[in-house]
Amino acid sequence: METRVRDHYHEQNLIKNIDAGLKSAGKNTETLHIKDLALVDQLHTGGVQATLGLVEKIAITPDFHILDAGCGLGGSSRLLAHTFGCRVSGIDLSPSFIETAQILTQRTGLFHKVKFQAGSILDMPWDNDTFFAVLCQHILMNIENKPAALKEIFRVLKPGGTLMLHEIVLGENTGLALPVPWADAADISFLASWETLAAWCSDIGFVLDEMTDATKTGCRYWQKVRAFAEKTVPGTRPLGPHLVFGENALSFPFTMSENFENNRIRLVEAFLKKP
């Protein structure tokens, strides 16, 4: 199953596509600021503001070492390092995403703060009690064995460390409209309800500190994206998720807003502590 998920996140010529988009947008591809990449590397619901709104709720200092679990192209990893001066390690199942993340991080001058590793969250290469915090952002819906992933996250967190969840979870209704950013077919989408996810976390040993149902915010975000897409001629935007997901990305504004509006998915933000 991990092979199917990896294939979903494998776009041919990824860095070439991104470079072409950046050049069309008038950017110098060799010297980039993180904001230049936001339309490409911040593809989760809410984008940059959602990530900052989440992580600013804990007191991150430059001595922190944070894990970005399921880091994708490294956008949130770079954002954390740039904003807080902390060290970040990112892991992702897709080798092409990791290769691209490394190149973009070099070009933004953050390579001394951010390192990436291709691999599975189910079997991570770090020692016990390594990280002050773990960011888990729009990744669990691709993982069938969530308890195993959560156990690994618990293992690598320091005692007193925080798991920051920003996740799409199962709504009350079935019939997910596809494609969505994490799946082009139902066999790689593994949504669980928040209640089930919270119970797994508790069984593993996490203590829930705070949970916010951000579904309405997520729905408004995708409605705005849909409204913009309806006014935009396909192929006229140099930067966007189409550089990563190809033509499927043209459907995301419509399927995601439909899924939110019909209560097929919810968005949650949660902070869980390792005692």
C-alpha cells in the first residue's frame, strides 16, 4: 500500500516543472525566499496562515529540534526554520518530493537549519526522545495503520514534547468526491473520525492538551479557492498545485469544497503531550 501512496506523490520532472513556473512568475530560481514558493509547497488546507496559526500556539525557540512528519516539498519545514530559527527534520515517503525539498531548501539558504530524509513514518530513523515537537499536517489520511504511525511519533518525541496535529478527518457522511490532494482513488484514502484518532492517541499514551474543530474555516478556505478557480482560465497561472499533482489539481477546488460542504470531511487542530 505504501507503494501506491508513493506513486500518487510522484510527478515526473518535478523540480523542472517548478523551475519553469517560477521563471514564468519572474522569480530567480537560484535565490528564493520562502514566500516565493508558497503556492507550490504549502498545499494543505489554509496554506501558510494555517501552519503559522497552529505552531504559534506553542513557544518554539531556536534550540528546538522539530520533526515535520510527512513533509512533502518541505514548505512547512522551511517556514518553521525561517520564522523561529529552530532546526527541523523532515521525512516523506516520496523520494522525488525529498529530492525537490532539498534543492528548494538550498536555494532559500536554509539548508543549515533543515534536513530531509526519505522514509516511512511507520519506521523512522531517529532515536527515542529526539524531538521537542512533531508537526503532523495532512498526512494521517494516507496512512492505513495509524496506531503504528502514532506510536513512532510518540517514540521520537521527548518527554514533555508536543504533537501538533492539523489533519483532515472523516465527516458524518460517506462518498468522498475524488480526486483530492491526498488521493486520486479510494484505495489510498484512509480517513478516520476524530473520535477514533483521539482514542488511539490516548491508548498510546498521549495526553490531549487542546483540540479545535476548524471545519468551518477549512470549508471557507476551499470555497474561496473554488471561487478563484471559476474565474481563472486553466493553464494561465504559472504557480500552483498543478506543478505537483498535474491535471488532477484542477479538480481539487471543486472536490474539496464539495466534501466539506457535504460533511464528508472535517478539519481538526489538536495539541497532544507526551508525559
